[in-house]
Amino acid sequence: MNKPVKEDETLAHHLPTTPMDPDVMAARNAKIQVAMIGLCGCWGCNLSFLDMDENLLKLLEKVNINRSSFTDIKEIPVRSAIGFIEGGIANEENIETLEHFRENCDILISVGACAVWGGVPAMRNVETLEDCLREAYIDSPTRPLQQPPTIPYHPDIPRITKKVYPLHEVVKIDYFIPGCPPDGQVIYKVLDDLVHGRPFSIPAEINRYD
Amino acid sequence: MDQKLNDILLQNNSDKTRLINILWDIQRQYGYISREAVAQLSEALNLSPMDIAETISFYHFYRTKPFGEHTIYLCDSAIGRMNGYQAVRDALEQEAATGFGAVSADERFGLADTNCIGLSDQEPAMMVGDVVFTRLTPAKVASIMADLKAGKAPADIANPQGHDSHTLAYVESIVETGIQNEGAVLFQPGRDYKALLQSGLGQHPDEIIDDVTVSNIRGRGGAGFPTGLKWRLGREAEGAEKYIICNADEGEPGTFKDRVLLTRSPKDVLLGMIYGGYAIESRFGIIYLRAEYWYLKDYLERQIQDFRNDGLLGTDILGSGFDFDIRIQMGAGAYICGDETSLIESCEGKRGTPRIKPPYPIQQGYLGMPTIVNNVETYACISQIIEKGGRWFADIGTEDSTGTRLLSVSGDCARPGIYEIEWGMTLNEVLDMVGAKKPMAVQISGPSGECVSVAKDGDREICYSDLSCNGSLMIFDESRDLLDIVRQFMHFFVEESCGICTPCRAGGVDMRTKIERVIDGRACQQDLDECVEWGALMRATSRCGLGTTAAKPILTTLDKFPELYQAKLSEAKHALLASFDLEQAVGEYDYAFKALVEEASK
Amino acid sequence: MSISITIDGKEIETEEGETLIDVAADNGVYIPSLCYMRGKPCLGTCRVCSVKVNGNVMASCTVPVADGMEVSVADPEVADMRKALVEINFSEGNHNCPSCEKSGRCELQAVGYEVEMMASRFPYRFPVRTRDHASEHIFLERDRCIFCQRCVEFIRDKETGQKIFTISERGTGAQIDIDEELANKMTPEQVTEAAEMCPVGCIIEKGLGYNDPMGKRKFDIKSLRQRTLEGEEV
Amino acid sequence: MSRKLVIDPVTRIEGHGKVTVHLDDNNKVIGARLHVVEFRGFEKFIQGHPYWEAPMLLQRICGICFVSHHLCGAKALDDMIGVGYSTGNSVTVAAEKIRRLGHYGQQLQSHVTAYFYLIAPEMLFGIDAPPEQRNVLGLVEANPDLVKRVVALRKWGQEVIVAVLGKRMHGISSIPGGVNNNLSIEARDRLLNGEDGLIGVDTVIEYAQDALAVFHDFHEKNREMVDSFGDVPALNMCLVGDDDNVDYYHGKMRIVDADKNIVQELDYHDYLDHFSEATEEWSYMKFPYLKALGREEGSVRVGPLARLNVTKSYEDSTPLAKAALERFHDYTKGKANNMTLHTNWARAIEILHSAEQIKNLLNDPDLQKTDLLLTPPKSDWTGEGVGVVEAPRGTLLHHYRADQEGNMTFCNLVVATTQNNTVMNRTVKSVAETFLNGNELITEGMMNAIEVGIRAYDPCLSCATHAMGQMPLVVSVFDASGKLVDERVR
């Protein structure tokens, strides 16, 4: 399932595109498909993915990354083996995107503190949403007092959720990689294990929550 | 220093182990325990003010702020809710012109909920001051409140004939004892206690213990530890002092037999305690009486005084050279104090948190000395065993469960009340006896016991080897919403957990969340599996009996009534988990936005 | 009296009455714990050291060893119970390792690694707890308290012997309190002792916190498991 | 009929954004916006936490410029405890140099990441190349050796950060009053000479020059497009030292106009006196501008292009970067450079500059000194602090207040991406019009041009969404009548 498209809108990635070399695509599609996304986080876990360094190139021999914030592929194009998700759930679009991933990936991995338990953004969970919004739009120190306050509320932007939720409280999650962010080599170990059909494991020596 | 407070300290010889009494004296004197009072106490007792606050805040009935001239505690229990609790609650709020947890504007009434107060056969019931009012209806509430407003004292309303609070008449004018049958062991009339004790003290302590051992009586509190063995160990234990404690905390919802024993056969209990003291060579006995039974206090004091006057208590009892005396220690509102080590901590003036075992009370109990803690009924039985012999007792009941069992029967039946049955009676026989119509489930031994299915378990025998029972029997007929009752029980355990150990403190809350999720129709099979897994965790790893049994309301109903749970399970839509409430998650923004827009437009 | 017990099938000679968790450590078997401090009285609050003794689950910090005892630490069922107890501590409070100054020195975190916790199986509660920063040298971050009671039992006012840290209310409402007056009388050493003793980042010293560089923090240098097995006393 | 085109999500930027474009019946662009849909609210929930937690907590705003947030926070706390520049005295020489080292390390890795992983694909394959090709996978397929160099370069930058902060991301170095660790000899030598699996500093400088070459080559081949693409005039701002050169760690805020005349110069502690943040009812993102010049004239550009427009030159200790900078300056003959895609040129020059600076610092014995921390008496406590640095994306400012008990009571953050709001507006307008106006058939490639325009700023939407106040960023374009279509608030 793809995200519902509003009828009065045309998505850019549905417009005619320059075709890709079919041989290259065939080679890519022969690999294990991985889809990636960052939800409510700092994008750090995606960068930690790059911290695999040389191992990233090794991994790419076996896997193909389709949807990702490093590619311009904006929907998961084929059934994927692995969904790599950074960030927690903080607005209704995050929920739609997470559903999209759950429905198109065999295995979902919560990557990083925000995905695993909400992380730093979840620190707002001890405040009410109303108080958060008041702080920002009514009591904001930089608000020009000559004009009335504006509170965001618009069809083009998703509503913010009451709390920041860990992914596994919204959909079923198969594996968790803790850390803020997880070390690139830990991410590599997990992906490499999965790609080679080895069991998931992060031993104490390399497991980190910070 | 405040003179009255000084007197209170003097009466308690400024002994920090008597803190529970000191705090009660202060609260009864001033209506609440003020900062200033705590400051003075900390001076006198060399405790930091916060150390004293530790104890105060642990107990339900202590108040650090004024809470109305009359503090009214309405019993909130499963049985009460089956018998009009809500209407009574509404009536109270209307009459007192305040909500629960609050004080009326004129500061005359404070309303609060409290857990089972041992009147399950005559609920709805409430505590006002030292007395209780039972079988409440909105009308009855109206008249009681009218009297209170008119300046009548609660005791005068509950006891219109003005009986002396030291008399049985007083107690029975306030509550019905509700004994429904005649049994083989207890409530024997016209006993000559002096003669009995005379002959008892004629025996050697070892003979007393042998008799108890031969009787094969097991602790009546519920755990069922062989009393003979406990006393033997108590006798062998070494200590400068030893103590005999009678556990009259009776906090298990649905239980009220001890209240009735203390009302009708208090001297049986005292006698049993004296035998205990004689057997293990202890000089002091303590009756730990739950605060909910305050209306029994003067009466029991009189019973103890009678014994002193007749030389059955005190020094050189009946010329035997044996000294023994008994004091009453009031509780202050904590279910956990039914646990013997929590009870001992409470007797020492501390928070009622269960101790780590070993050492066991028999080794290091009250004030670090060997201590025997037995249930009210156990002592009463022993008073009979020593008279008639262990064999006589052993012949009653079954092989492994000798003697009789007092049942506190409540819920959906024609004749709730107290029944003395021989062990070995089947559940169905009991249900017939009490006139239960269309019973569906029976909660045996209260929330910490098990919920059995009449259809599946009707033929099981009530005895230690089959259907073990601590005396509480709550009957639910087919019209009852069992899952909601389970929710109430889980809530009870969350409220009463002392919080000292992780599995009970944290696990109870998560288990309650699960049953609420089931009731909301947001649970899936995984939630039920987790209930079993988490329940096993609490049972195995908790520090005391509260935690190890707190999951049983869910576990036992899940076992006996799986269909009730299955019927509530939800099918997950799309990829979203059933337990995730999408509308609540995103809907909040709409409310917040509207609220802020209004706020800004002002 | 010298006795023998078995731990995970391994025969072990020891002295009667020794505490099981210590005996295990002395024989190379690590049992995680959050409240127990070797050389100090047992608190028995966290239950994370649960093992099977003759088939029954018991908190090993509360068990005096007796001859012939058969102990199972590795048993998968009880191992998962230990893990669950660690997890429920994480979800019950607000444990934000990423920004917490105790990270790398935190026993809860270290034990989390040892039981290979990835996420808590229990719902994260995000409780609202108030902080107490009134005293001069100590900042009480209640978000992180796990109610182990170490501070309550082991930190005392030197002069009067009175409690400086106390616990009020009960059950889920329970909270650790600090006596401001007595706390301000604490010596710098005692303040550090309290902060070090706290197994999490609840009792923290004002103004410091991140002075240990990553890689040089207590458990970066030597893991909690190692320290325990070497019989390190706190 | 009028159309609404949506790019969702915008890719190859940090964080999650979305673009909407409105076209009228004649396919004329009448509105285009970049929405940022996240929300985190750091400024609210930091309150009540101990002040010394701020640099650790607030660096979690961003996964790519976390060192800048960490430093900025620490500098604000220097102020707060009385070791601030406001009080005249500063952190020790060793501490400041160690802080700079970490910061340059981040600048290198951040720019390399943006330049190669996010921006380079168009330079090599063109703006309308197949979307499947316009990414690192395409690079690997087309030029694996280049990618290997990129990986090595980025890795080295990360290792510099590890040497200082102990961790590749979200580590610890700066604490109030200084730093908690110096640079070990081992770490220094590793970075200087390299080791198995790690290049040395000279190779780094060599690769940095290759990066520059990639731009020049692209520029040669597409000079007209590159120079005309989103040419948007704006004021330029960055921190400068007394030598009138950009200082990435500390300095006064200088703003220059198109002719590089200084229009304003201020002590960052006074930022509230000079900057306002306008709010439009149709937009969620605030629009910072200089009060003195007003909304239209007073909006500034920050980041690589702005910095190279402001700076007079570079230190002699960075000869290669200095030479590259001179070539950059000559290209616009002393005027400010407003050509959006030249931001990538500037970025490449900064990569080289960072590499050279890191080499200098690695060779500086001060970094092994042990006087790292100042602990002023309680009496110096000011309870308020402002910190500022030149983050990879531009000038970043943190402003805190705390009470006597050490409790954070106020926090305000002004991030680079927010500063660039207006100028990004202008860029998107310009690009959308150039590529879309009057076209019946609009392709995905044309829409990608808008993303290319956005990516030139390497906007960090993670940073931009640190607070609800900046949520979401909306880039808007007016039609002739200054009206916006479809702007009702529901």
C-alpha cells in the first residue's frame, strides 16, 4: 500500500522520468532489497548507516537500497526484505509512512533510541501537547506582539501526535538496534547477519544505549 | 512544646517503636498530623522529619492536612459495587456537598474511598470516625448525614441506645455478626476460661506443643504452615524476649470471620495466645487490629482487662509463675500489613514493608526477637485443642486438613455471612448451603486467591490439597461482568503494593493496563500471552505474598474463563496494532488547536 | 562450616551461610543486580539477581548458601525473568541514556547490556515526576530513580545518624526525598559517595557530570561484569 | 486548469520535507513551498533539567552538525558560569584549540557528506538523470574509485571527531569552562600518518582538492546553467575575527551587502536587539531579519557561500584553501557571489580549508596540554549565557537562562537553516519559474531542479524543526498581485 494521494495533487515522482538503464536495474533487483526512512529523529542513524565506511560498499554488493533519503526513490517500489527505520512516531504522516513500510517489508528494524523508545524527542511526553504548542506560538519570546499569534493547522501538514511513540507501539517490529546513534559497525553486523541468514544478535560488548 | 503532644509522647514513653500509636494519638487529638507536630516528634524521637513522613505517608488513614470534622470512608469493593455502591457514593457527594477526595466548603465533611473494611456481608458500608454504618442506601445516607449535620456524634447515631463502647451490645448495635450455622469447634458458649487455663498450665509446654502438633492444625491465615511446627521452632529459638502476635489485620477483600470471632469469642483468642506464650516462654502478646475495626477496640480492651482481673493475664498467672500480658496494636490502613513481617515492621513503628526472609520471625521477629505470628482463628482453635485434645481436632475434617474452616461468604447468595464448615465439603455443597442462585464464578480466598468456575470446579473439595481457602468466598452469578471485577482487583493490588520490589510495584500497573486493554477491546492474543508471561514473572520474583499473588485475578480467570477474554479480542486493521489508538493519538492536536485559538482570541 | 553446592552443574566448595550472589561471583558466575552492594546489608528490592535454587526462583542476594544446594543461573526461563526485570525498570521511569550524565557509569545501563536488552517489552510510561534541586550540592533527578533504596539505607547524617534520603508514599506513588537541611551538611566526600552509590543518574552532583571522557568512563574502562567477578566492593 | 504538484518527501537533505507547487491555467508558477513536517520542541522540554545537561541534550537536535550544537551550548554555559567572553576571560588555549579541532573535523565530514552523497549526483549525471541513478548507488556503479575516496575522506573526518569527542556522533568534549579531555599522541599520529584502513592527513588534503576539481569540471561543462541557476541577491552573514577573516569558532557577527560593504556588525550577545523574527499567517516558519533594515532588505544568507562572501581572506597557514578562495573571489570581481550553485564551490573550498586547519592543529603541541578546565567561583555565576559558532550550514546561536539551583528556565535557539528561510524562498521561486513556467509537460527531472536548488543550501530540517516555532518551514512564492492561492487555514 502506498500513501493515499489527494486527488487534486500530482506527486512529482509520478511524473514522467528519464528511464533507467534496464540492465543496471535488473542487477539491482537481483539483490536483497532494503528500504530506509527517518521519522522523528535527527537523521543521525541514517548517517551512522554511512559510518559503515568500507563495509557499506561490501554490503551494497549483496543488497540494493531502494527507498531512502539517500536516493530519490520516494516509495518502496518492490516487496523488500528489510525496512530500516530511524526515529519515533510524532505526527500522522509518520504513522502512514510506518504503515507503508510494515506492509512492504518482511522485516522491520527499529534503529536508534528514537525508534526504540521515542528517544530525546519523547521527552516532550511529560508535557501536554497543548502546553508545547502554547510555548511555541503564544508565549514564544521572539513573537512580534503587534500581530496575533498563529497556530499551525493546515491540510498540507500532518497533525502532531499526542505523544512521541516508539515504533513497536504502533506496528509490529522485528528487531531493535539501540543507541544514539548505534555505531555504524553494529548496524553493519546486524544487516550482514540478516543478509547471511545468521540470527540477530548484539552482544553486551558492543551494545550501547547512548 | 505543645502540652497535649508532650502527654502523648509521655504515654508512649517517647518510644520510636510506638510511632504508629503516637501518630494515631496525634491525629485523634488534632484531626490530622501537622508539620509542627512532626517537627516536635523528630526532636523527641531523634528521627528526621522526613523519616517520620516515610511512615505517615505509607498508611492510608493518616492525614497531614485537615480533612473535615467528619472524615467519611466509603468502602469501595467488588461486593459493594454489586450492591449499590454507586448510588450511595452519589448520595454522599450530594449530602456532603463535596466530591470524593475533597472536603466540603464548610469543612465539616471529607469524603474518601477505602478498600474492603471487613463487612462484605452487609455492604455498602462506610466508616465515620470510630464507627461504621452498614447496608447503606441513599435514604439511609441522607438520614445519617442529617444527624451528623445536626451535631450528633457518629457513635450515637450508630448506637442509638447508647450502649457502653466496652460492651458486646455496643459492637452488635453497630454491625451484625451474621453467624449462619453451628459448627463443631468454634463459638462454644459458656466456657470456664479460668478452669481451662488452670488445666492448660498444668501441662508442660512441650505437651501443649505436642497437642497442637497432633491436632495437625495449619495456620488459618491462608499460608497453612503447620502451627505445631511453628511453635516447636519458637520454643527452640533463643532470645532475651519472645513475642506472640495475633494477626487481626484481616485485610483480604471478602474476609470478615476474624471480626466475628473477636466479637463473639474474643476470650478464645486470648486464651490461645496465652497458651502460645506459655509454650514458647514469651511474656508479651500483641493483637494487631486493623484500624477498620476500631469499634472493637474498647470491647477487646475490656476482655483483656477481665482476664487481668481474674489473674489469667499479668504476672504469676494462676500461681504458675508464668508472666504474660497482651496489648492491642492498631493498624493504620495498609493491606500489606497482613504479611507477618510487614505487620512486625508496623508494630515497630515503621513503614509496613515486608522483610527479607531469612531471617524468619521465628528467628528474628518483633524487635529482633523470636516471634510467633498466628491468625485470630488459629488461636481460637487452639483454645479448643488444648481443652479437648489434638486427636479430637484431628478427627474433624480430612486427612491433611483437620478441624473446621470459618467461611466469610458474600456476593450473590440468599444468606451471606459466617459459616463454620468441616474441611472436605465440596464447593457445590457450600453454594447450596448459602443459597446461591445461578452462580458462575467463586472468588476463593479473595483477590489473592483464585477465581474458580462453578461449572468446572463445583465438585472440588475445600481443603489444603484441593481447593485451599483462607476463609473468603465471594460468589458471582451469571449476570456479573467478571472482567470488570478482575480490573477492580488489579486496581486494588496496584493501590496496596508497598512498592519496595520492582516486579510488584511496576508489574501490577502493566497488568492492570492489560486488563483495561482487554475490556476496551484493544487487546490481541499477544496481550493474553504476555499476561501469562508477566504474571509468572510477578509470581516468581516478587518479594512477598502480595506481589506473588497480585496477578492471580487475571491468571485464574484467564484459565477458567478463557472465552470471556477471547470474545473481547480485536482484529488488527492494516498494519497498525490493535492496541494503538490512532484517533486518540492524532485527535489530540485538534483539541489543543481549538483550545489555543480560543485562548489567543481572548 | 565448609559445604558444597552446585551452580549450573558446577560443583563449588564454600562456607555455609555465605550469600549466594557473592559465592557465584567468587566462582566466576556473574549474576546481575541493581540494589545489592557487596559488603553491605542486602536490600532485596530490585530482584534482578533472581536465580533458581533447588528449582524455586529466589533473589540470590537474599539466599544464604546451604549444603547440597542446586543453583541454576543460566536456566533460560529465569534468565529471561532477570532480563524482564531490567526492562521494566527502563519503561517504568524516564531513562534517557543519550543525554544522561550517568551514562557509562550507570549500573542500570550496564546491567541492560549484560542481559542483552534491546528494548523494553513493557509499555514505556513516561511518568511525570518532579525534580528536587533545592539542596546545595545535590540535584535529585527522580525521572531515573529505580527505588533500590541504597541511599535510604546506607547514607546517614554523620552527627545524628538520621536518614538524609527517605522514601515517601507507597507503590507507584512512592518517591525518594532528600532532607535539604541534612543534605547541605554533607561533606563533599559524602556527596560524591551518594552520587556514586546511586545505581542510576537520580542523585547527581551539581555542576559536574560529563567530566569523564567517553572511553574513560567507569564501565568503559572495565565492565560491571568484570568488576563484580573480581569481587570489587563499592 | 490550475495544477498542484507535490514533492513528497524531498530527498537527499537532512530531515524530512515536502514541496508543493501551484501552477495556473497557463502553467505559470503562482506558488511553491517547502514544508517541514516534523516537530520536536527542545526549547520546551529542556526546561527544568540541570543546565550542564544542555550541550549533551541539545546536540541531539542534529545528526550531522551535532558538534556545533554541542560547542554552542558549551560556550553559552561558559558565559553562564562566568567563564564567558562576556566576562573578558576565556577558556584555556588548549581547551579552545581542542574545541576547534572537533569543530573542523565535523565541518569536513558534514560537507563531504552533503557534497558527495547528496549533491554530487547532479554534477555527474545531470539534473534530469533517472532518479534511480541520481544517488550514491549510481555513483558506485559509475565511479567506484571516487566513492572509495569519498568513504575514506568522510571516515577520516569522523575519526577526527572521535579523537576529540570519543564517539563518531553525539559524543562529549566541551563542558562548562573548557573540555574534558586533550588529544592523545596516539590519536594525533593516527590522524597525521594514517594506518591500515585510515588515510593520513596529506591524502585527505589531496582528496579535498579532487572534490574541488569535481565542481570545476562540472562548472566548465555547464557554465551558463550553473551561473544562472537561482541567482538570488541577499545580505551575507558570518562570524569574523579581528583580521576580518571568517572565524568558524568565535567572533563578531558581520553582515555585508552585494558590494561587500559592511552593513552591520554586532556582538552576538546583543542578537535580540538586532534581529526580529517575522511571522506570516500563511507560514509556520519564522523569518529572521535585521530590524534596522526591515523585512525585505534585512534578510540574510548564511552558510558556505555567505562566509566566503564575507571573509576577506584565509590564514596563510591554509595556503591551498587561500588560493582557492582567491580564485572564487576573482570570479565575481570583488562583488558578493549570489549564484546558488556556487554554494557547492564554496563548500568544496571549506572542505579543503578544514583539512588544512586540522593538519595545523594536529601539529600543535598545545593540544596535549593538560590545563583544560576553568572552574570560576560561585560568585561569577551569571545565570545567563549566549553561545555562537559557524556551523557547516551557517551561524548557529544558543541562548540559555538557569536559576540559582542550576535549573534551566529558558532556552532559545537560532539555527542556520532558519536564517536562510527567505533566501531559500527566493531561490525556489527563481528555479521553479526557470524550469516550469509555460511547460505543458512537466517531468520529474524539472521538479528535481527545485530540489537541487534546496540542496545547495544543504538545509538541515532536523535542525530547523528543533522547536515547534520553526515547524514547518514554508517557502512561498507570490503571484503578480502578491496573493497566494489555496492558503486558507482549515
